[in-house]
Amino acid sequence: MTSLFAPLAFARGPVVKNRFMLGPLTNTQSHDDGTLGEDELRWLARRARGGFGLVTTCAAHVQPLGQGFPGQLGIYSDRHLEGLARLAAAVKAEGGVAMVQLHHAGRRSPAALIGSAPVGASDDPKTGARALTLPEVEEVVEAFAAAAVRAERAGFDGVQVHGAHGYLISQFLDQRTNRRTDRYGGPLENRARLLFDVVAGIRAACSPGFLLGMRLSPERFGMRLGEIIAVASRLLAEGRIDLLDMSLWDFRKEPEEEEFRGRTLLSCFAELERGPARLAAGGKIRSGQDAAECVAAGADLVVIGRAGILHHDFPRRVESDSTFGAVPLPVTPGYLRSEGLADSFVAYMRNWEGFVVEEPGADSAG
């Protein structure tokens, strides 16, 4: 357990006091215009107080067209700065390193939410998305850089680019959803160009000491493991990112693709030469023993999702008791409220199968 509570330095940015990273969790607790909600502020500050060394916000959209869900935190306008500054200050006051996840939902943006057809790498009849023009792709790159500058101005220690889970950057990586014939389509080098342009744009726009991370999916959402290993290898070799966050769903899981079977997904990335960059990984980390096993398998940071929802002080509990494990699911709305979730967040968690059970005689609306 000692390694879980050892400080961790990055090539850029502050030292993290331990190896616990709060994953970027959708929580629907901000306002329709993207300005910070007080419930979201309290939710994240409480996790910092509970011992998470690195606290990541929910996905914050970098363009209005990139909004992915109601109540999403925004970072596309200076009107978001006041709330972002309060959020960064609150997390840092509790001893956490504060990071914003930068996000564009692409074709996964609901048309009813954004008021127009969504956009993506290519036209998509299923979602009604239209292909971004080349100038619009360049505007997306600029929007990510502008959002990162805004995060730095607000006092955040760094940003993480959301390149996973079938959102816009992932849509460009996916051969199924990217049928472009310009410099952003075709071979992997072109399909990955948006990702690398975004990284280069942020690094050029922000100060030299600003922390920069990237989140990737190694499979699902049309991702091919060999291609994502190649992208991750290049990211690490170029030295522009400080943190590679692999979204594994289960850190013990074997790859789906036959050629990679007989090992874990985590091992495919833990073995890469990472230089000064750090590797974060998570998925089904529900106890102190799980967290220790993940670090022993090669991760520098463990990404906590569900256990961080269930226990605002998960790291502190593990530090006090190495055998501590998250409360069994399902839990009641009342339990989630006691852990700092607002009604809107509780309602969102009802969409997660087997997570919420209604209290006897309670109205399902909570």
C-alpha cells in the first residue's frame, strides 16, 4: 500500500500527493449555458477533501456544438471563467491537483440539446451528423487550445484531452466513422492528425509548466488495439503530454482481439517507453487491494470512478484500512445524496444498470 500514498511528480505541473486520480465523471450538475453549478463545485471539492490527489472535472465542452449532455460544464466562453476559477481554487484549497477534461462530443451531441445537427468526421445518417469542413476542423483545434488557455487563466494546474469513448477525436480515429479524403482521413497518420494537432495547439498556447494529459480508449468505439498502441507510443515519444490515461473498463481485462490475447490491456501500455510521462489506468478498482494491484501492474496513477461516487473519501479510507472496499451495489438515492450527489446527478446514475435501488415506498423520481 505504501506506493499508493507516495507523491508523484510530473515533467510539468505540481507534485500529486498520492496515486489516486478522480476520473472525469459526467454529473449533470452545472447550468444550461455551461456555467458552473454550485452542486458541481461542492461535489468536486468534497472529493479533493476526501484525499484524491488528482481531481479531474467532468468533460467540459470546448464548443457549443460539442455539448454531450444536459448540465454539462462549459469552457468555450470567457463567461465560464468566474465559475472555473472558483472550482480550481476550491479543489486546490483541499490539497488536490486540479485538471479540466476538454471534450467535444461530435456526432454524439444530441440535436435537441445543441439546437442543430451534430457534426463529426463524416456524414452519418444514423445520427443526422454532418461532416466538418476542413476550416471547421481547424476551428476545433483552435477551440481546444483556447479552452486550455481559459483553464490556465482560471487557475487549473492542467487539462486532459478527451480522445476516448467515441467522441469527436475518437470518431476521427475510427475508420468506420471517418471516411474523409483530406489530410484528416485515410491512413492512421491522417486519422490521428486531429489528436496530434490538438496536443500541439495546447502545448503552444499554454505556459511551459502547464500539465497536459490525453485519455484514450484501447478498444470499443471502433478502436483497434494495435492502432491505439501506435498512437500512444507516438504521444509518449514526442514528449508533449505529461499523462496518458487509458480507459480500460477493467484493469485486469484481456484484449478482445485474438492476436493480443494472453495478457492484459494494461500491460500493452505499461510496457511502452514513457519517458517522463505518467500512465493512469482504471476500471473496476473498488478496493485498496485493487488499487495496489493496478499500480503493481505498471500504472503510476489509479483512476477511480464508481468508488469515487460511492465514497467521497475513498483514498482516506484506503489509507486507514488497506482492506477497505466500496459499499456493494445497488445503493439508494438517499445514500448517494449523503455522498454529495445532487438530485440531477442521482437521476443520471439511475441510467447505470444496477447502481441505484429505490427506497421502499419512495417515488422513483427521488
